[in-house]
Amino acid sequence: MDTENDLEISRPVYEWTARAISVVKKRLGVNITLHHGKGQIEAGQIFLFNHFARFETFIPQYLIFQETGALCRSVGAAELFRRDDAFSNYLRGIGAVPNDLPGLLPFLAKEILRGRKIIVFPEGGMVKDRQVLDSEGRYSIYSRTARERRKHHTGAAVLAFTLEAFKAGILAIHEARDLRCLESWTERLGLETVEDLVAAVRRPTLIVPANITFYPIRVSDNILRKGVEFFTDGLSKRFSEELLIEGNILLKQTDMDVRLGDAMAPAEVWQWWERQIFSRLIRRIDSLDDFFALKRDKGRWDERLVAMCVGRKTLRVRDAYMREMYAGVTINLSHLISRLILMFVDKGQTEVGYELFHKALYLAIKNAQKEPSIHLHQSLKNPDAHTGVVDGRCPGLEQFMSSKACSQLVERDPERYRFLPKLCEEHEFDRVRLENLISVYANEMAPILAARQAVEKAMNAAPALDDRALAHMLFNDELDSYAWDGQCFSDRRCEELNRQETATESGEPYLSVPEASNGLGIVLVHGFLASPAELRAFAKKLEAAGHPVVGVRLKGHGTSPWDLRDRSWQDWLESVRRGYRIMSAFADRICLVGFSSGGALALHLAAERPERLAGVAAVSAPMKFRNKNLIFVPLVHGAAKLTRWVSSFEGIMPFLPNKSEHPDINYRNIPIRGLYELRRMVDELDRRLPDVQCPVILVQGTEDQIVDPKSAEMIRGKLGSEEKTLHMVPSRRHGILNEDIGDTHEKLLSFLASLAASASTDELMESV
């Protein structure tokens, strides 16, 4: 039998555990993010967590200790303490106590008064199916032992209210200046001085509901389960399921969002007569155990009255903190996918086309982003992580739909998703995480009304969403992406280099759609180190000529050189693809117009032969560079990577100074990684040029100081196009499009006019 003396926390064990978790965390796949307000952990005393995995039983202590240095008590299952072995002793050393400890609540109350923090799991056990709402929308959970649904435990509420009543009584005694009584209680509680007692009871007993959300949850096999099975004579189904799910959380890339809700002070202002009764009783009893043992139907009238004062508030507060705990769910893409699938199934639809499903999912994301009450996972905040959803090209969507978890629930054919009967089957409580993860995700987000409404509105609106409205939403994602990247690369690491930058023009992308369109849309692609501002003046001329125009922002540009350092040339090309996707809603035919490396990227996309492509205009596009040092960029970049692996420095030469023709637009510092990616992009273009079949115009300065003028001839010679024109413009400048040297604007406008006329002729012939 455990006693208080057996349960003393060992600070050395606690500190060792915190260090061990910190070290192990770096080598495992779980990424822990703690969301909390300033001073919230310091002020909180009772922390409540939901329970889905074993890790939740020790991670909260570690996080609280890391943030505040405070030691915690946690309540664990009694079976973990049955044997006097090393593991049980370790649990005791880090502050865990069994849930059947005699006098558990008064023991925890004393710990709070001594400055300890308490961790409680009010669900009472792991809620593997995540089902916390019953059919009538009330909070309840499944009890494995009782084999029925039950309400959540009230222990935390009883602890908080009873302790608050005790505190109110002690303060009344203090106001009456009954020093003898205060000294007696100081000794009983193991405090040093009366001042310590008074300070402890003046602190409000704050309950902090918290939620832990894992993403993604995987059911594929893992080495942990295989290893345990190898060394044991088979595994029970329950244990095998737990190792599959929780081993993947631990060993594979998984985000663990720990979110603290608003702290709740359970004690309202006590009536004066209540405080007097509390103090009267405290003078008479000998311990907190007696105070917590009060019953409504037993004892003297004052004892019954105190029990009634505390008890009448307990259920209301229990329901309030459970609502707050579940409201802290971090909504991720899998939640929205799962809820959407089950909504289609509930409406009797066993299949749905890809286009409609992806539109509805995209709208659900946009709806959720507008609702401030929904806590979104990072992947739903960063546009780059979900923009591809609308076309089914999103890594998170693909990971979910192709996972083992969905293999027997959703089938994919060439045109649609098919929802299989197993989605609607009943599953054993200990098997549901393996057999119906869609249901688990949908259950987890069920308490979030705003999230459910976001999906429902999206499902209803998706069939009527036209291409132009969708394109405007996608363009807004581009604006959000620009703001997101700017924020991400404005921290202390980037601050010094950012201060050196000279660019003053906005790096935002832009979209212009004239009322009287000529049917030929333009995708403008700026050059390396620049931003959409580089071609804005030409964009205005295009719009005046009747062309819808989108000025794309290549990833890594217009924000910080550090941003560019983290991007690949494929990221730049994807930016052009997104611009093309947007323009497809506003034009029957599209021409890609690119400057410098933007011209090379335009040719790259043309080699893919996208629908509606009318032609390409590439100005000062590179194949060879004047700067011979670019030959050595791959070597320097490799050396820099090697240096970062073996030291804490950023590399041999992470950035080079840039002498720009347009310092108000271009980066002042060039990342070596960016030059390396530029070289790779140009090398790949050399291979892809024969695949370009559309009409192409090339414009090149004769004495360009950055791009070797021979590049234009090299490109023209390898193009697969039958219609290809080259204009050499007398100039020593590189920026002939920006500065409109040699009537470059007019040459391009003439080419575009011919494409527009050709498109009109084709349409006329088709109508005939």
C-alpha cells in the first residue's frame, strides 16, 4: 500500500527524465508543439488532458517542467503500481500516483498548496475511437470495463471546488487573526510558515483544460511492433494495435500539437455566510482528508451544507472544462477529409467524382480558415501545403487516401472515389484505430461545431463553384503564400541579412482581368533574384491591350534571401504552374512570357504542353552565363552542405553580394544554393527544349553582361517548334524587358497580337 512517504518526488529522476526526453525527441519522428498563453502554465494548477496514446502520460510533465521548472503529480492506472519493481519506482519518482490511492484528492490538494502542479486525465482511460459525443450531442465516452458509455470523471472538479472552499475558510480565519489555527494548519500541510500558507490559499485554483492532437495517424507496420513480436510468444490483438499506432507516432514523422485552453477559476465569489461556515468547520476538523470526506446526507448540519455548496457546482464545471478540452483539437487535413467522406455516405452517396470531392475539400479548408474559433494545424495555414488539393495534387491528401488506413474504406478508380461498406460497420473498441481511422478522425473533430459547419457549407457550395470564382480563391492563396513566407523569414536568424536588402518594390503577385478581354491570357514570369514588380510596367500595357494577366511570384523571391536559399528550381516551376492554372479560368488561350530565368521556366512549362498553350515569349533566357564562376557553383554548394553537417556554421559561403541593375527590385545577396538550383534548371532545360512545340519568340541583348548572348541561338536551335523567331537587341543591359530597350515591349505585343488573331481565326473555323 502506498503512503505519502513512499510517494516523494525525486528531483534528480525528474531532471534526468526531462533531459532524456529532450535528447530522444531529436532522434524520433514526433514533433511536439506547445500552444499556450503567456504565464498560463505558471498560473495553472490542475491540468486536464485527453488521452489517446501512452505518450500523453509523460509528455505533459516534461513540457510543464521545461517551461516553468515546476514538478508535477499525475494520476495513473493502479495496475502500473501493483509490483515493487524498477518501473513502478520510476513512476513514483517522477510524481505519478495510482488512481486508487487512499485519500487521493486530499493528497493532491496538499500538493497544490505546496506548489506542485497536478495532471489529470478526466476521460479515465484511452479513448481510442475519439467518440466523445453521443447521439444527442452530449459528452460521454465508452468504458471498456463497463462496456457502455458513461460520463467523464468529476474528480478534477471535486478537487478544485473543495480546495477552493478550504482556501476561502483559511482566508476567513486569517482575517479573524486566529494565528493559532493558522499555525496548526501550516504544520499539518507541511509548509514552512504561516505566510507560506496564506500565500498558497490566495492563489486561485486554476483548471487548465488541454488537448493533444496527433497528425498524421498511421497504421502501417513498424519496427517496434516487429521487435516486440520477435522477443515474445505472439502479441494480443489489443497490444499489437497499440504498438502499430503508437509506434508510428513515435518513430515516423508525426506532429503532436499540445494546446492549452483558457484557464478556469472554479470558485465564484463565495457568500459571506459560506466563508464563515467553511472557517467554522476548518477550526474543528483535523485534516484535509476530513474536509474532502464531507457528505450531503451524513454528519452535522454545517458539514452537510459545505458538501452541498461544493457538490452543486461540480457537474456544471466538469461539463465546462470538458467542452474547453475538446474545443482545443487542432484541426488538420485528415479531419476535413474524413468528415467530408462521412457526409457523402450519410447522404446515401457511395461514390463521388474527383473534381467535386476536391473542390468541396478545398472549400472546407477556406471556410475553416475564416473561422477564428477553429485551431488549425500548420498545414492548413500555409497555402503551399494545401493549394494543390483542388486538383488532387496535395501530399497530405495523397498520403491519407493511399494509406493502409483507407485501403479497405475508400477505393479509387480513374474518375472517382468509391466509399466501401466497411466505413459503416461497427468496430471493436480496441480495433477501431486500425480498421476505421476515418471514423476516428471524424469523431475527434465532432465537438468543433464551426469545423463541422465549414465542411457542410463546402459540400453544399462545391457543385455551383465556377472556374473564375475558384481561380480568384487560388490567387488569394498566392497572396497569402507571399505573406506567409515573408513572416517565416523575418525572424532573428534572417534579420541581419534582411536589413541589408535594398528592394523597396512590393513582391506581391498580381492579377488583372480587363472587362473587354481578347481571349489570350498572359502568365508573366520574372527573373532570378527579382519579384513580380520586375514586369509590372509591361503588365499594364498587356492589360490595356485586352489581355488578362497574372504576374506569378517564384517561390523564394520577393521576401528574403534566406527564403530563396531554401527553394529548389522545381519550386519555381511549380509557381509558374499555379499561375497557369489560375489564368486558365480567364482565357481560352494562354501565352507564357518570361524574363531571364523566368523565360527558361516558361520554356520548361511549355515542354509539358499544357492545355490552351498558345505560345512562349522568352526574353534574355539563359543557357550560358557570362560569369564563369557559375561553373564552380555545384562544387561550392556541395562543400557548404558538408560544412553544415559537421559544424554549427551555415557553410563556407552561404551568400554572395549581388550588383543588381535594379536594386529596388532584386535581392542584394545571392544564396549559393539559389545559384546551384539555377544551374540545374538550365541544364535540365537543355534536355527539354525539343519537347517545346508551340510558337516561340526569343529576344536577347547583343552585349548582355549576365546572360551570354549565344544562349538565344542555342535555344532556338534546340526548340522543337516550327514557328520560332529570334530578335537580337543592341544593348549592354540585361534588363531589356524591364527597361523596354530596343522596343522589346512592342516586339512582344506584336507577337501576342498575332497569337490572339490566330486563336480568333481558329475559333471562327471551328464554328463554321
